[in-house]
Amino acid sequence: MPGQIAANAAVLVSLDFGEPDYAESLQELRLLAESAGVSVLALVEGKRQRPDAATFAGSGKVEEIAEVVERLQAPLVIFNHDLTPAQMRNLSEKIQVRVIDRTMLILDIFALRAKSHEGKMQVELAQLKYLSTRLVGMNTDMEQQRYAVGARGPGETQLELDKRKLDRRVNLLNERLRQAKRHREVQRRARERSEVMSVSIVGYTNAGKSTLFNRLTNANTYAANQLFATLDTTARKIFLEGESRRQVVLSDTVGFIRHLPHGLVAAFRGTLEETAQASLLLHVVDASNPEWRSQVAEVNNVLAEIGAQDILQVLVYNKIDLQGLEPGIERDEYGKITSVRLSAKTGPGLDGLRTALAEARDAQKPETPAQEWHPLNNN
């Protein structure tokens, strides 16, 4: 946003509590900051056995952060952790600048990315539920902070209202989202009556889902090397070669990430439940990322949270061009395709994925129950 570069500069803070994914979490913090348009001025790290109850980081580390902030004239501090309202308030008082946590940063990115009416309502609902408890008593000038990182999007003006009006707004958003969910259910039943197979593209954020969706559908969905580049779910019909050129409805969905805020999962549950109703999931994996196995596990954790853990999956190993890998497919002992290696960006391997989709569609005729076709049977 023009004129906001200085306001969107920040000092990042990340503490190592001995968790095995600390390095990956730190890398994601940098990517999250970049995706929110934040200019990173410095990174302050430390090791602790457990969070400090009052300031999360402890008095010595807070003094170090304050010194860095003062030296660099940073207007913002972003913690790579979830902070309690009291911790956020205490940190802001001691450091004398705004302090936000990982969840607020992710909410900010969602506020930037939401384009559809439903997507904006979902983000606003998550913001109202989360931010309202964390801005109480902080004397934050919301008008001045309106475009600051962590205070953007449709929710910030509502935070100026009293608790009763805030609750009314939350109830209204919940009702409108329920109406949107009922509308999707009507559409889904219509697809089921017409025997159109529903396929959802899922995966870790920045795995290449939207690029793959564009390749398969000739759509122009926004795709970028950013976390959460796609937020609003998009669906397109495609035709597959094979028996009578069968139709498939392909949906692109929001990406997942480590420690995805529960408030966002709850707010987007109506949209995410579309995934749980799909006949097949294309689980896109960034094959060039050394942590792809843990990312697959994180995606499966979120799928379990929304009730989609038993949906049939084909693993799509994307970005093989970055690894020098050959395109191809893998089949289980029953001859069913379990995984595909491809590059959504350059094209090799897409024919293998189309074959997987066609075989899955042909296997799910009425006389062949969908449950008999399971790409993970060889596990």
C-alpha cells in the first residue's frame, strides 16, 4: 500500500522451546511477514524451556527486543507465537510499540486476500472473535492504525463498538454464513443427482495448488509465490477423456499451514466442509521442499479436523522441475494410481494426473462403490 512501507516494517521475535519444527516455523514466519507486505528490520531469537506468564519472552529478552526496536525505530513487533491478551498488553507497554502475534499476522493476510463476499464475512468473523479480546485496554487509535499490519480488513471498525453490538455483529455473520452453507448444499445435491464427481485440490500453502488448478481448467485464478495467495474457493467444470467424456467439478481451496489458528478453521468451516464432501482429494505436495513429509502430515491433521480424513486421496508431487525429477505415476498392488509426479508450472506429468482423474471417475459409477477405489490401500 503506497505510503505504508515504514508503518509496515517490523522486528520479528521467535523463541525456541525445543520443538522439532522450530527452523521451519521460523522460515514460515519470514514468509508470512513478506506475504503481509512487511519489511523485516531484524530478527530476535532466544531459547526458553517454557513461556513467561507475564511477557512470554521473559524480562531480559524483552529488554533486548526494546533496545533493537529503539535502535531501528521499528513501529511493530511480530511474535512467532500466540500471545495472551495480558502478554500482548504487557509487551506493548514495555516495548512502547504495537505488538502482534502469529495469529494476528495470519488474520491480516486473510484480510488482504479475501475477495468474495463470503470470504470477507469469514475473515471478519475470525477477526472479531480474536482481536476484540486482545485490543481491550490497549488504548489503540484504530483510525491511525487502520492500515497497519494486524489491524487491516473488514473487522477493525467493528472493534470500536461496544460488546453488545459486537455480539450482534458476530451473530449476524454466523447466520449469513449458515445461509451461504445451505446454498452450497443445494448446489452439491444437484451435482450428486447429475452424478458429477467433485474433486478438491488441497495442500500446504504455496505448494502450487492454484497453478495446477489453472493448468487443468484454463482458468486465471491468482497464483503467486506467497503464503495464502488463494483464499476464496473457486470451482470449475472440466471434461475428462474416457468413457463418454465425463464431467468433473474441480475446486481450488485455501492452503493449510502449521498451527493454523483454530478461529480461522472455525470461521472457514462452512467452506472447508465442501472438501469433506468431495469424492476425491488431489493432495498437492511441494516436492522441492525438504520438509514436504511434515507438510503432508499437517494437511492431513486439518483434514481430520474438518472430517475429511477418509476422503480418497491422490498425492500430487509438484515442482519436480526444481528437483530434476522425471514425471510419472505410481500405482498400488490393485493397479490404482496413488501418486503423480508433475510440474504444474511447466506441464510435464499433467497427462498422468488427467489419467488418474479419468480412472477415478470411471471407477465411481453406481455399480462400483466409491469406497472400493482407494489410492492409499498400499499403506
